[in-house]
Amino acid sequence: MNLGVIEIDRIIEMAWEDRTTFEAIEHQFKLNEQEVIKLMRTQMKPKSFRLWRARVQGRKTKHQKLRSFESGRFKCSRQRQITHNKISKR
């Protein structure tokens, strides 16, 4: 699969997010968990990749079947809206 720079950046961002499952990445980009790991290994510095793997390994929130909370979007009550790459005022 040929991925552009924007798609690769988004996959990396989603992979770092705690609550974004590998299944969500697969649904959107057609990459399974092993392919995401391979992409992360090739696109990141070795130290960053090791940090990411240590963070993700065994994390229940990264796998849909292991989640203890309902699926859906999570948003903190203190999170601000982002519009045109600027944080809007409350």
C-alpha cells in the first residue's frame, strides 16, 4: 500500500494515542497491528520506537477486545476545541 506523508503522520499520531485501537487504524488505513509496528519501526528513530513499543505492549486500550470501557470518542471536560490549528478561547 502506498501511503503519503500525511497518511503516515496520521497513522503515527493514532498509534501514539492511548485510546485509539489498532482496529481503528486498520479500519481507516487497512494496516493490521503488525504492519503498524513495521511502519513505526521504519519511520521513527530507534529510541523513539523502543519507547513506543514499551508503552503500547500489553496496553488494554490499544485492543478493542480488551477494553473495559464502551467504545466511542473520549473527550476530557477540560479539553479545548482546536480550529484551524489554533486553540480557541473558552
